[in-house]
Amino acid sequence: MSELLNFKVFEGYSADQLLDLCTSGEIIVSKHKQLLYQMGQKADSFGIVLSGAYKLSRPNPNGEDTIVHFSTPGDIIAAFIMAQPSPIYPVSSYAMGPSRFLKIPREVFLQKWKSQTDLIFKIQGLLSTRIGSLQTQKTLLKAPLSAKIAFLLIDILNKYEGDESTLPLPLTRKEIADSLGASVESVIRIMSDWSKKGIIETQDQQIKVLKLDKIIEEMSATSS
Amino acid sequence: MSELLNFKVFEGYSADQLLDLCTSGEIIVSKHKQLLYQMGQKADSFGIVLSGAYKLSRPNPNGEDTIVHFSTPGDIIAAFIMAQPSPIYPVSSYAMGPSRFLKIPREVFLQKWKSQTDLIFKIQGLLSTRIGSLQTQKTLLKAPLSAKIAFLLIDILNKYEGDESTLPLPLTRKEIADSLGASVESVIRIMSDWSKKGIIETQDQQIKVLKLDKIIEEMSATSS
DNA sequence: CGCCTCTTTGAGCTCAATCAAGGTGTGTGG
DNA sequence: CCACACACCTTGATTGAGCTCAAAGAGGCG
């Protein structure tokens, strides 16, 4: 459980303090595609992604799911709605590959977390990052699809602490499409092209970026 | 100054307490299009929109500005970055029509606001609304442009306390386009159509929604 | 071994972008 | 006070990026 100490949110906390914060905490082990939280349900717990990843999604007008966020280890899910009078999960969360999640009851938040000013601001920092990312995506609305894919890959890579070039989560083309509001086919066409050019490599839904500079170029380039 | 008491964020606060929170506060009167905060600059103050409106924008890869948020009275600008070590404004803010803004130094936030747990969570509530709105916009990515415009108008109307049907801010077609990542011409085509059908009415950049139900229909309708 | 998910490729079509041109109102400097 | 620039709105014609539809191969799993 001391793996928590590594996460930025808990910087400056001792093991004892953490233990107290995680009172009644329970480790949830999820299988690929398993539902963690259902949108619309009463939110009586929140928690932290320990390993693997979860995707947060909401249905669009066609009934398909749009992915609004990828939560990787260290990310806190649903904490910022805990302070509301009777919170409801605003999105659904599904595991991407085998994942683990430390689930903490809402009462613990209200009793122990709420008063930790520093912690609250750390969480607010995460939120702020998320808004930033959503805003950047908005500025890319008029950019070609290739730029959007490029940004998404880099955004996920950046979140990952180490500077590995392999994305830390299994990501299907469909998920990329659902996250960008594009069609699977279009995503495939662009990424196949990149594969041929040796810019990326895919094995078993593990995407590896070989030439980061080329991808960045892709974001601004007008040409093919 | 007691106009602050009406805003939801300050629910439950007495006039005296507010006066203390707003120590060293200064009322900024902005003219149309005037810059309030410049993206990238050191953030040494934050504040509350008193009247009028401000648009928050960021440049897109083409150098044009994309509007990421419309701030109406009661909205708090830049508060959630105040707790960061050396904050930088993440977006630029421009007045939309004559507006007033209560500007408060960062030190006051650190000294007086930060410790007011309730207040912090009220602000987090605003943030959370903003994320929700950005996420909804993301789910509309694949929807036709008319649905996006319809949602934008309704979103702005909803924020407005009273159930007036006139948008509380001067909104040009260009601004709508910049907010949705669309072209001005396309926005005009759709809105002209609505005007002809008597669904909306525009006078001097004041948009009035006459048939709310028709607009909502527009969001789901497949037909014209 | 049939079913399901994921990936791939091709063909055709459509929505909205772009380009072009013109109209109106407002502020501004000569 | 006029003319000129500028911001905003409008309409039409053309074009293209990306969507839809269709068909098929490749694992993986019960």
C-alpha cells in the first residue's frame, strides 16, 4: 500500500497519515472492460487509480459512448464531487485492461480529506490539468484529424511519469476515435500511414511512438 | 457592493464576512473587447464578474483565438489557480460589452479565502460545472453543427438565473463560431434559417430564443 | 468452431470549410 | 464633416476531409 507514497497528490504525507486518510479503503481489482462507476448513480465512494487505467465516458446523442478522460495511476476519480450535498457520478468508468483501484467511502472524504487544505488544492490541481487538456482539445477542433490524434498520444505520454515511448495503457483505434469524436476508419487510415512511415508501432494494442518529433510535426504540418 | 450577496458562491455569508474576503478589492470597469487578463502572464490577482460578461480564449494552431468559456456575473475567474506556487493565467480574458469585475489580489486569496473550506468547495462546484459543460461539448463532436449551436445557446441561457429568453450577453456569430470550432459562414447559415422560421430573433447582437422547444428539437433531430 | 472484437481497405457521398463578393453600421483621423 | 478602415452579417459556388456503408481477415474465447 505504500505505493501511494509515490503519487504526486500525496507528496509530503507520511505513511501514517496516508493510512488514516485511507480508512475503510478497499482495493478493487477490475478486469478489462469492467464497470467501476455507473453514470447517474449515487456517488457514495471515490478513489485512486493504483495500476492499469480507466476510461471515463458519457453517451452522446446517438447513444454511443464518448470518452471524456483517461485515468492513469495516481489519478483521483470522483473526489471533486464528494463535497456536494448528494453527489451523482457524472460519467461512467470502465477498466482498460486489468486494473486496480483504491476505493474510499464518501464519509471518509467528508471527515478526513475535506479538512486537509493542502490535499484539496492538490486535487484541485488535477482538476485544473483536466480542464486544461479539455480546453486544448477544443482549440484543436479546426485542426485536421491527424493533429488531434498526435495530440492525444502526446498528452497521454506526458502524463506518464517516466519518459517511456510506449503508451501505458491498451488503446484501441475505436477508443481513440471515441475520444476524438472521429470514426474508427479515419483513425485507422491515419495511423496505418504512420505505421508504414515508421513513426509508430502497434503490438497488441500497445502503441509505441518511435519518432516523437515526427508526431509533433504532424500537429502543425499542413502537408501530408 | 452588496450585489455580491446575490451570487450563489457567497450563499450563507454575511455582508461583514464578504467585506473581509474582498479586502483590497478593486472594481475594474472594462469596455467592449478590452483585455482583462493576458494568457501566459503571472497571475497575481483573481476576481468575480459583477456585470456584463467576459470571454476566455486561447489561440489555436492557426493563431486564431478559440473561445473556451463565457463568464457571466457571479462567475469567478482564475481563483482555482491561485493556490499554485507561481500561477500563470492559462487563458486570456476579454470583456464582451461594458462589464465590471471585482479584482482581488492573490495574497488575499492565500490569507483569507484558502482557509474557508466551504468557499473552496463552492468554487470547486463552479469548476465542476465547467468541466461538465466541456464534456458535454465533447459528446456533441459528431453531432451536426445545428445541434452544437442549439446546445451553446441553451447552455448560456441556463446559466442565467432568471428564465429570460434573451441571452444576457452580446454574442456575435463569429464568437459562436470561435467557441464551436466552426466557420462564421456556417453559423450564419443555420441561424438565418432559424430566424426565418421564427425560432430566434437577433437585434444588435442580442439573441432572443422564441421557441425553446424547437431549439431543443434541433439538438436531436436528424431532419432539417 | 462459431461468435465477438479489433483491424483493414475501398468506394461513394455529405456536411461544412473555403473562397469570393457585397452590404451595413461604427468609429476615427484628416 | 467626410471618407476610410474595420467589424460584422449575408449569400452563392466550389471543394475536400472525413463519414458512412460494405466486405473481409485475424486473433481470442467460451
